[in-house]
Amino acid sequence: MAQLLVLSSAPGGTPVLPALELLSHRVRQIPAEPAQLVNAPSSDVIFVDARSDLVGAKSLCKILATTGLDAPRILIVTEGGLTAVSTDWGIDDVILAGAGPAEADARIRLAIGRQSSEQATTRIQTSGITIDESSYSAKVHGRPLDLTYKEFQLLHFFATHPSRVFTREQLLSEVWGYDYFGGTRTVDVHVRRLRAKLGDLEQLIGTVRNVGYRFNVYEDDQQPADRS
């Protein structure tokens, strides 16, 4: 059973897509207002009602892309509204308001399946850290890390080569590139900054004396607890 969130300004919680009421999924409907997104319930798929306000729905879709609500977005439209939909809406699929339950269920399953496949190829999860390659972002216990581009690259390299020891020269070559003219001191500076941002997980980047650095992998029961 999927958790579905419907964003609509329909009065009195009127069902926007009646087909959803005939499925076994859990459906929550909230007003299609940016302020409502702050405390929006977690969901597997988000439906955006664009039947009567295409301009407002388009703006809402763009806002959704910046809120951290990364569930697939499906636009509910009338047949006439299809001509206004384009790639810059930032949606994953569209469905007509009169679609039947079989079609609605198929679109839900496909949307969730596509996201799972994409996440498997673009996200790395290890030892309390989540790295999203597609957005060049990282989190510690769900808390976003404020990383520079080079810090992200360094963390990504470590996480994709767990337990291996790398010299400063190797890291400089792999992360900064052969054409970088700086010295190995650059590696030490970036490691120090990265450790500071990792907080309780700073020991993930271990120092191997007289050699270099290694990314330590923790088992679930060994990970330092989140103290935030």
C-alpha cells in the first residue's frame, strides 16, 4: 500500500481523482498552497491538481522541487490542459482526471518503480551517510551537509572505495586530477574540513600513519548516534 499525497484547492476535500478512492492506497489531501508543504506528510507519490488552475499548479510543481519532497510528482489534468504541460514543469507523469482505477494504480506503481531504480544508481548509503550523485548533495543521519564541490567529490571518492588506503598523491590525482598544480597539503586541508562537517562521523575518514587516508565502514550497531 502506497502513501499518496494530493495537493488541491478543491473545496471540502472533494476527491480530485475519484479512481484513487477505489484503490487500497492511503490517500491524504491537503490545500495546494506553498505554506502547507512545510509540514506535508511523507508520501510515496504526490498528485498535483491542475484541472482548473494550470498556472498555479505549474508554480507549485516548481516549488516542490526545492522543498526536499522528492516523491514522484503526477499532474492531474483535464484533456484540454494537456497542451500546456511541458518538461519545465518538473513532473514525472500526467493523468487525466477521469482515469480509471486500473490506470491510476499502474501509474503509481511505475512512478515508484522508476524512482527506486534511479535512487539505486544515484544514491550511496553507508555508515550513516547518504550521498546523492545526481544533486551533488550529502546527508548525515538525514541532516544535509554544507559541502563545497571539491569536498563532495572527496567524500564521494572515499565512500565508493571503502576500507582502501590512499596516499595523498593518489587522492590528489583521483579527486583533483593530473593537471592540478597544488601540493598534497591541499588534501590534508580538505580532509580536515570534511571531518569537521561530518561531526560525530568524523572518524569515518581515518588516518593511516605515514601512508594516507582510508574510509572506515561501520556496521549499523557501531555507528555513532546522531546527537542533533
